[in-house]
Amino acid sequence: MTISLKARPLTRERFAPYGDVIESSDVDRAAMNAARFERFDDLCSVDMGEDGRVAVSIARCRVATALPYRIDMVERHPLGSQAFIPLDGQAFVVVVAKPGAAPDAAALEAFVSNGRQGINYSRGTWHMPLIGLAGGQRFLVIDRKTADPNCDVH
């Protein structure tokens, strides 16, 4: 079966069934460091489960993804959330399906970040592995570190 997805602009409202959009806004901002900076707090719900701990990493795209791209698999993390925040201001594509036993290919949705938005997948959300559109593109990654396996592939 072939299904073509058209990526829509990423917004908090559209992405809410799958997790959080991470971006600064005029909401929940506070001054810090003698008001030389603005701080935007609590931008996503990091879920590390009962026995996990937060792992902060940087991922760099070695090979840009050419579009159109054939999706042969999706994955999910049943034990905690997973966040990707672009560091270089470059757009990236997100393909997701709601949590559940097995994803329905017809229910996949695609979004494109404006390059200043990150995403945090809720626990169990089906998604494509990271789709970078430029070689060298870097992401801050926040996910669960534990000895337990935390990745199901479909």
C-alpha cells in the first residue's frame, strides 16, 4: 500500500495528540540574570518513567534525507518521552501516529518544523526516526537513559 503524506506546518494544537512543541513564546517568560535574558520555562513534559533518568545528547545529521522519502518503519518509546530540539535553525520533518498497539499507516501525520521549534514525543507515540533535511544539522536530544530496552519497532 502506498500512502502519500503532505507535511503541514508544526503547531502546538496540531501536534498535541502526539506530544509537545518546544518553542519560546510570550507566555510563561521571566527575566533572569539581572534581566539580561528572558527565560521560557516548562516548555514540555519530560517523562522518564519510574526507573529512568534524563539523558541529554546531541545528534548530528550525517546524510540529509531526500524527499519524497519512503517510510518502511516507525518506532515508539513505551517507557518515556523523547525530545528533539534543532540547534541550527534548519527545518526538519516529523512523521507520527497516536500511541496504541500497532500504528495504522493511514493514520500517519507529517509536520514540518520551522527550524526554531522542537518536539517532545509523548510516551508510546509512534514516529519515524529523526528526519534531517541538511547534512550537519544538529539536534539537542532529551530522552530516557536506562538499562531497560525502550524502543519498539513496527
